[in-house]
Amino acid sequence: LRAALDSCAGRFTCDARGVGTDWEVKEVTGIAAALLGTADIVADPAGLAADFTSMMENAMGKEVADVALRLWTPVGVEIRFVKQVAPTVADLTGRRTEAGPRAGDYPTGSWGDESRDYHVCVLVPEAGIGQEMLAARVSLILPDTSGAGAPQTLSQGLVRAVWTDDMVASTSINPQVAHYTGQAELAQVIQQGLDARKSGDFDGATAKLGRAVQLASASGNQDTAKLLSKVVDVVDAATGTVRLKAKVAEADEMTLETRSTKTVRVK
């Protein structure tokens, strides 16, 4: 499967669906991630027609294809990661293709009338107090499919690095960064909790899923909170105190795992 996905990546996008419960979540989500599509579960086959209609409407609403997130960095700057954080969490770091001196493209697939959020982390060299530098330039690029012209820049933003001895400025975390860091952790601890539950590590599962409940509550991610409530009994959402349910429907567990990467935007 991995070899097939590698050969198809970049050629087309694909939305993946698991019907019923006789399938592996990681296979379906892996297909969607590799081919820049969506993944979901249709637990009741009777809902397949409605889900397919929704998928087709979404696909028909796409206006531009093969959009890339281009990241340029000056000499001395190291890229730590590039992630999509809304509407879903997706790590694009390892999917970079070179796009000229100091620049690389990260695939984002097809776009319609929508907005997405990305989290970029770079490491800059040391400098003196009061100095400032351009740490990165981020652009959305639409390639010229004819090969005759230059790619079209759809939008662009600059990332500045400023050195300061102001403790408040240097230690405070941007609210958006804090929010999406929490959403990425939410997706991670759900996966870890479900894996622990499947392996019989019930204490580990309780701890991880309790943390997931806490993060979902704090960020206002009500959809994920509802899915979690089908796997654990919530004693105190604010502190992440939960009890594993004795019996969990397989469809409920698979739905939580499949949709764990969906995020909510900053309020």
C-alpha cells in the first residue's frame, strides 16, 4: 500500500471512506493523508449515498488544484516543521520538494472557497538585542501547468525574528500558536489513548483520553468532546478526570480515531 500511495502522490487527490466497521482506520486515514483528501467513517451503509453526495459537492466546489505552500528561508535558518493545523492536523514537513535556492514547496492539494491555517517553526542563528531579521517568507503558489510560464503567487506573508530582553515579549506565546499546539496534542493523545486501550493498558488509556477530554473542553472542540464521551465517562472535563467505559461500540471507537485530527479555529 505504501508503495502504491508513493507512486500516486501528487497525481490526484482522494477522499477515503470506511464503510461499516470491517476495515483498518490507519489504512483509510493513511490513504487520505498521502493523497491530500479527507477521511471519514460511514458506520451505517445506509448513509453512503448522502456521504457520497456531500463528497461530490465538495469536490465540485474546488476551484484551483495543486496549490503549494512555498517556504523560503535565508542562509543560517533551519526549518523545524511545517504543519497544517486547520481544518485538520497534517504534518507536511517530510513532503517538501525543492523549488529553487533556499525555497521548498509543500503540497496542499486543491482549494475551493475556504481558508486553512498553517504552523511553521524555524530556528534562527543567534543575534544581538534589538536586531531584527527576515526569518522566512511564506507563499501560496499555483503552478503553471503548461510549463510555459512562471508559477502564480496567490498570497504571501513574512516571518520576522526580533531579539529582545523584554521577558514578557519573549516568553508569551501567541494565542493562535497556543491554540493549535493544543489541537495537535489533542489528536496525538486520542491516538495514544485508543492504542493503549486496545493493547490492554487501561491506566495509560485513561490518562491519555483524560488529557484529550481536558484539551477538547478547554479549546471548545465540542464535536471531539462528544465523540470522546462515547468512549469514556467524564467525571471532570476541566481536570481531565475520566473513567473508561466498560463497553464501547466499535463504530464509536473507530469514529473517534478517524476524526481525531479535525480541529476548531481560534475563537
